[in-house]
Amino acid sequence: MNFNSNIMNSFFKKSRKIFLWILGVLVFLFIAGSLGQYYIPRAEEYFMNKRGEKMIADWEAKKKALEELEKQDFVGGKTPEETMEMVIEALEKNDVELASRYYSVEVRELALKSLESEFSKNNNLSLSTKYFSDVFYKGIGKFNKDKTKKSFNFSYITSSTSTTTVGVDTVVVPAGSVSTKFLDLKLNINNIWKIVQPY
């Protein structure tokens, strides 16, 4: 009987230890879960705020850098028409670098890449020359209210079916469709007219 009693005591001691260990784990999980419900949303909010602050700081730094570039940007005309004539002349000469300098500093890199791509594919800038010439010489120009921006629009009837890519979609434009070409210019801080789009 004494032998069985020792076995039973040993079993209960081990069971008690296991039970207390399991109970401790459950209590820990309960406390951690309760605290997590309180702290996790606050931690997420904290990190989202930090990310937002970083994005704002990056945007402000980029804006300041662009403003500094714009202060040094005197390439262009005193009127939208003068800038348009200058860019068309540069395009006719296949001068990618000069043509891109007539764009606003915010979009100049994109314009340069686009013009470089056209030149590398065609060994000239005739597509851009035609686009700008059509819009400028055949289109209608209109200022905004405070005369700091001017848009040129040229609507025409397509003579043949064409395809164009918009994002990942291919769009078919049938012959006889009305299509529009446009250009937007804005006045920079040096009172020089710069192209904003297209690029």
C-alpha cells in the first residue's frame, strides 16, 4: 500500500505541476491577448503616423528641390506661343535635350525619356514634331481664369484605323472617329511658359 501511495503522490505532484504550468500559459496568453487588443491598434496607428510623416517629409523635400530647379529655369518663351515655336524648332532639329528643357521641371525627366525613346525607335522626332505642330497651328488655345495656364486642343477626324496602348489595354480607334490632341502649358516662377503635358 505504501508503494501505491508513493506512486499516487508522485503522479499528483507531476499532474499538479503540469496543471499549474498549463494554467500559467493560459493566464499569460489571456493577459497578452488583452494587452494586445489595447496596444496593437495603437502600435499600428503609431507606425502609420510615422510612415505618413516620412511621406510628407519626402514630398516636401522633393517639392523644395523642384522649386530650386524652377528658380534656375529660364528656358522657354515669355508667351505660350513663343514656347511652342521654340519646342517645335528643337523637335524639327531632333534636339532631344533642348526639346525636353521646354517642359516644366516636374515632368522634364518623363518628357526626356519619352523623347529619347521616340528618337531611338525612329532615329528622329517626327511624331512629336507633327503632334506639337498640329496642336499649335491647327488647335484652339484657351487660358485659365488667372492666365497662368494655357491649353491647346486640336480635334480631328481620323483618316485610318489605328491602335494605341493605354496602360495595359490596347484601344482600336476606327477610321472616321473624332480624336483630340492637346497640350498644356503653365507659367513658372520666372514668368517663363513651360509645357506640362503631354510627355
